[in-house]
Amino acid sequence: MMDHADHTVDALGVFYHEFIKYSGGDGSGLGIVLTPQHLTEFMCDLAGVNKNSRVVDICCGSGSFLVTAMGKMFQGANQEESKRIRESGIYGVEFDDGLYTLAIANMIIRKDGKSNIYKGDCFHEEITRELKDKHINIGLMNPPYSQKDVVELEFVEHLLDILSIGGTGVVVVPMSCAIGTKYGHVRERLMKKHTLQAVFSMPDDIFYPTATNVCVMVWEAHTPHDASRETFFGYCKEDGFVKRKKLGRIDAYGKWEAIEKRWLSLYRNKDVVDGFSARRHVTSKDEWLCEAYMKTDYTKLTQEDFQQTISDYLSYLIKSGDVYEA
């Protein structure tokens, strides 16, 4: 039965992704880049999803975030509360016909025959107006990347505008959105209306085999960013996952649960740990990544690290032509 609390996996999305892969493509041409399950779990936990939440994903794809959120909302919910969650706790928007069908199917097999999934453009005025009337307090999203007309941060801006005052938006976006002055006008608009609470630098290969470096941002909706308040930055480059042939990245050694608990604990307590986290006053013109602010933990450096760095640098010099063999 799909109404149990531990069913947080987007099974249909996984099946679709594997079907496309084995049929001769990577799925990207059909608009699906599946968000890793442990990443959706982490983002739901950052947002504090519970049985009283109202959750939206305005670029929901096959429904990964909504499925994960629904599973967490069912935890501790009684029969009446579970019914309310299905009827008015989950909302999504999807433009693509195929992915919209998958999202609807994902809801139906979880006994949701009255799913609040909108088919259309998330920027459409009527869809936007209806969602704003739902008093939604949590937004989760992995927006489309490299679009011609709309940049990723504009999807983030729209998501936050839809949320109720004080709502929480947790999004995964390319690191380019957090670096320097790129998209400066959008970054400035965002901070005039919303507060950047935290940014986490994620593992370089978390979307393997897609080569996209990403970060996770946590925003407070409709509270202008106060630069006198510190933003938390996490350097979350090691999630315990390893690559396995034909399986991709998997938690082969069962490390993820403990790692996620540590990430969440440091964030909630705003702890600063050398080599892992930092706090900094930032504006729209600053870099929004931990790499720019954290201190190095030199206790972890070894002789092997030194030798590897020298070898890598020497290799670079030879390839660039700056060093020539005698």
C-alpha cells in the first residue's frame, strides 16, 4: 500500500529514467533529470516538512519532491489528517505532458484521486493566483537549468512569491547562481523581498552522470534580507555515496543517515566547523558559497595530500607547456 509513511521514493520517476536510459538516451532530451532520492529527503528535512505543512513544487516533473514530502507528512498523521494531506497538502505544476502524467500517476497510486497538480506554465497568472490562495508554507524545487528566457533564480523568485509570509523555500540550483554578480538584478530583487537563510555546497557528482555542480539554498519568504543577520554556509561535499557500475551513485556503506544528521544539526545550531561550515553577513553582491568563507581544517591534511597536490600541479604545468622535459 502506498499510504505508508516510508514510501517516499518516486518509483515511477526512477522507472521512467531507467527506461529512457536503456532505450538509447539519457532522458535529458525528454526533460527529465531525476533528483537523487537522498537529496529530496535532505531538502524536505531542511524545510521541516511535517503533517501540518502545505507543500508546492512549481516545476514538479514526475513528482519526486511531492512524493517525498507526502511520505514525511504521513508520519504521525492519523486517518483524518492523512485525508487532509491528500486533499489540500500537496501542490505541483508541470508543463511537460509526459512528466505531468507521471506526477498525476504518482499521486493516484498513493490513493490521491483528487491531486492538486496543475498542467501548464508555472508563471501563468491564473495558476499563480490559485496557488497564492492556498496558504502554502513550504516550497521545494529543482528548476529547469539553462533556459533561454528564464534563469534559474527567476523560478526561485516566483516560488517564494507564491508562499505565505514566513514560508520556507528550499531549492537546488547550479552553483553559478551563487557566485559573484551573475544574475545580479535577480539576486538583488530576491533579497529585497526574501531572506537567504542558508546555502549548502553539494557533492560535485551528486547528479552523476550529469556533470552539474549544484548548491541548495534555503530562503524565508516575504521577509527582506537583513545583511546584519548572518547566513549559514555548509560545505557538504561528502555524502558517503560511491559510484558503482550500472548502478550509479549508491549508499553502499550505509553512511548517509549519519551524515545527514550531522548536516542538519550543524545547520539548526548554526555551528561553525573549520573545513565544513561558516557564517557570514552577505548581500546580493557577495558570493553565496561556503568555499569563500570557511577556514581550512589543517588537522586533516596528510603527506599523501601534499604529494598529490604537487603531482597534480606538475601535471598541469606540463600539459600547459610551462614546463618542458630536458
